[in-house]
Amino acid sequence: MSSILTKTRRFVSRDRFFLLLIGLLLALIWSCSDSGTNTGGGGNGGGNPGRPPIDVPAFGTPQTFEIACWNIQRFPKDTTRNTTVHDVKEIINDLKIDLFTVEEIIDRNAFNALLDSLSDYSGKLANFSVSGGIITGFIYNTSVLTMLSDTVLYRNDYDFPRPAYLARFRASNNGAVFDFSAIVVHLKAFGDSTSRVRRKRAVEKLKNYIDNEIQDGTDPDFIVAGDWNDLLEDPDSLNVFKPFLDDSLDYRFLDLPFAGSPTEYSFLGSSNFRTLIDHILITKSIFNTYPGIETKVLKIDQSFSQYEGEVSDHRPVAAKIPAF
């Protein structure tokens, strides 16, 4: 009898062992399956089950040079996880744009983590410190672009709450070379008269600076891009951009055709404040040499539902220049 009980206990013990082993294997399979269901939009550099993947249409091509201005709202917007860094990485890789001017960066360490995660890009933040910690910078495709030099303009200037940041770049691809200066701007916000006057004076100073540089023999190819915090379609009495708009032979806002459009807005505020305040300006040497430039407001929020909550309240504005 004791021998039968002993054998029975062995079989029961063996059955429990096999059931436990099967359970562990199933748990492992489910774990691997969950971690691989989504590679886009997740925090901490990995997937996040239950969230839609990021799949943004490409804007760049091998035959063109692309630039985008992008206010990445108080980057990184999600400070509790790595979500914003991961999202921005995925968006940059999807867009395939050569040069981003970026505004409203508040965490240099997070910016460096973003650069570390981008195998084909490098970048640099401006060397200035202002109230609120908001700074500007560049992210660029190293297979196309080389940063030759950089400098901060209008440091400690009342009309520039964030100094302008200039860099000289050389773009080369398919045997063609395009040298230019890029200036990132993030002008004074708000619609009060004092803020508007500060923007107006900042625009005047920028135009005088570029005019003088070109007259002194500097390469005439200039691109000024960023968050200008104002509207191109304002009436003359309020329009801060008049110095450039009145000199249309020498300067061109690439997004001017979208001014006042109810659909082509860059700021994702409430329905009453959806406006185009992010702009790209180029000099005549660029638009005369490269006709057929394509400009677009990149509506990433329509492809990625978590965009406004995790990334920014601004859409990038991008231009495609047939330089190659």
C-alpha cells in the first residue's frame, strides 16, 4: 500500500513540475510577443503595448535639401518617462529631413540623449542662457551636412528674449555642394503692443544684419527659420515683417502662400488660436538658383494621435530645395 502511495506521489509531483514548466514557457512567449507589438511611440526607447505606432510620411528625398523649423514645446514635454525623446527620434527618422532648426529646448541632457539615439544625425544647442531656460539649436543629417562654424547673435538684447543662433553649413550630395548660413529665431511671444514692438525691432535688426553681411561679401545664401510668434497676413499697421515683405526682390517667406489659411496652421492652440507663426525666410540667391522649392506644414498630429500630448503644440514647417 505504501509503495502504491509513493508511486502516486511521484506521478503527481512530476505532473506539477510539467505544468509549472509549461506555464513558465507560455509566460515567456506572451512577454516576448507583447514587447514586440509596437516599436513606435513608446517610452524609454522601447515599445509600449496598446499605443498606436508612429508612422509619419517621409518629406525628404535624395535629390533635395530639406529644412524644417520645429518648436518642440519645452522639450522634453513628457518629463516622467523617455516618451518625448523616443517620439521625436521616430519622427525625425521618418521625415528624412536634412536640417531641423529647433526651438524651446529646456533640457540639454535630454537633447543629448536624443542625438545619441539618432544614428544618422548630429546637432548642437546655442551657447546662451536665458530666463526660463529655453534655448535653440540645430539637428542635422551628417551624411549631407557639415557644420562649419556657429555663433550667437544679439546676446543680451532686449528685443531678442532668446538670442538668434547662426551656423554656417555645407551641404553636399550627388556631387553638388550648397553652402549657406542658417539662423534660428524664437522671437518674443504674446499679442500685446510691447511684445509686438520687440518683434518688429528684432526683424529690422535681422534684416540689417543680413543686408550688411551680403554687402560685405559674405555668401549671400541665408535661411532664417523658427518660431517668429507673429502672422505674415497682418495689416501693414501691425505687420512686424514689413522690412522683409517690402523687399520681395531680395527676400521670400516660403510659407507666405499659407498665410491666413484655416487649415495650414503651425500652432495647435484652441480653435480660435490656430495660426501660422513658424516661418522660413530665404534670400534671393537661393530662390533664384533653385526654383521649384516646395513648402509644407507637416501635420504630424494627423498621423500620430499622441503628438500634441507628448511632443509639441507646434507643427514643423518644412521646405524642400532641389539642390542636388
